[in-house]
Amino acid sequence: MTASQDCPLDIVRSPAELRGRVRAWQAAGQRVALVPTMGALHAGHLALVTKGLDQADVAVASIFVNPKQFGPGEDLERYPRDEAGDAAKLAGAGCSLLYAPDVATMYPPGFASFVRVAGLPDLLCGRVRPGHFDGVATVVAKLLSAAQADVAVFGEKDWQQLAIIRRMAADLDIGTQITGCGIVRDTDGLALSSRNAYLSADERAAALALPQALIAARGAILSGLPVAAALAAGSRRLKGAGFGSIDYFELADGETLHSLGTPATGARLLAAAVIGKTRLIDNIAL
Ligand code: PAF
């Protein structure tokens, strides 16, 4: 589909069309950035497009709500979808093409391959979302391989996902450079997320405890409190604010994601917790 008044952005729906368009730009000497998303776009996603355009001449976004990364009982069915609205936002951000395949195109009958990075997916979110990162690695491998873009941009809010994608791209000799983009936050500090749309007003107010607890833990560790005590205080703060299960509140190495008991260069504070029925994640550098 070419851009029109109804749809301000060209949309392609097959890997062959995507590859053809990217190849044509590259043949004309232009660098292409790919921005993979699941849609329901917010300013955080548009920052990925901007970052892509810092490093390339043309930005291409993909929207695909990937069933393979949702576990049983997760929010696959109710995940927000708004292709027309997303296309308008992408066009406004300077994106040149949207790749929006359907499930049958991505996973046709007989599809039988999985990409699994060893180790990293078993930590942090992987402990409570078994198989999630295999679904992510599989779909991202497919998107990178179809597009063969020069650069691909992923948000740092899902720090573990970014670490896994970097590992996979390096291990599989994928020629696309993987770039992270800093977290975009609301004015009060809550990291933007498509899932914030699920929060009631009360939950939205309470959710602010997540970035605040991370910042407080960083301050405590940097002023000499033992890491374990700072992390326990962070978890207590989340509980006190009304979070239900706290999946983790950890200090970890930014690359290996291994837990750290003492501060170290490249360390990251990461947390995931559930407020109401919504699971939120966030992280900050130490
Ligand atoms: O971060 C996301 O939006 C998704 O996990 C991704 C990388 C687009 C894969 O489906």
C-alpha cells in the first residue's frame, strides 16, 4: 500500500516487499534503520525512530504483536492495537515505511524454528515468563533477517531484551548494528509503556513508586548502604505503594545480567513488579 490521505505512510506486509524496499534504498547509497515494535506507539517508540534517523538516512518501523512472546494467560488478546493511529505517528516522526505482517505471514503452517539464546533468558523476567525471550529472539531474528537494515534500534526499558538481542545478533553474525535508545519517561518519571494504558488512575499514581524506588536504591548504594539492604528497602517501598508481586528488584551486571552483591562498573538496577493486573518493568544505571 502506498501512502495516501487515509494512510500517511507506505505499508508493506511481506518479508519480500520489505527486503525489496530496503535493498532499493541501500542500492541508492542510503543507510536504513529498522525499528521493531508491537504497535500502540507512544513517545518512547518515536524516540527510537529519531535515534534511527540519527544513524541512518531512512527509518523503517515494524508492527507485529508477536504471539510467540506471550505466555498462557498473558495479555495477547487485549494488547492495544491501532495500526492507522500508529502509521500517522510514525509518518509524523519521519519514518518512511511500515512493515506490518500478519501472523500467518510470520508463522505459516509448518513453521518449526526457534532462536534461543542460552543463559540470559533464564534470569530476571525469564524466571516468571518462561519462553518469552525465545519468542522475542525468534521474531527479532526474522525481522532482522527480512530487513537486512544497517541499524536496528531497541528501547532500553527492556534492558534484558536488549542484552539478549545484542548477544543473538553477535552470535549469529547478523550484519545489522544493534543500538539501544534511552528510556523515555513521563514528566513525573514513570517510564512510558504501551501497558501503562491498562492502569487505573490510582494504579498510575502508585506506579510512580517504581522509578522512585530505583532512584532511592541507587542513592542508598552510592552512599554506602550494603546492596542487599538497599534492594530490600526498594522492594518494601513497592509493597508499601500497593504493588502486589515483586518479580525482582536487583542489581545486575549490565551485560551478563548476573546479580551483583556489590557495586561495579556497568551495573544496572532493574525491577519488575505487578500493580493491579499490570506488570511493569524499569531500570536505571547505578
Ligand atoms: O519490545 C518490543 O516491542 C518487542 O518485544 C519486539 C522487540 C518488537 C519483539 O516483538
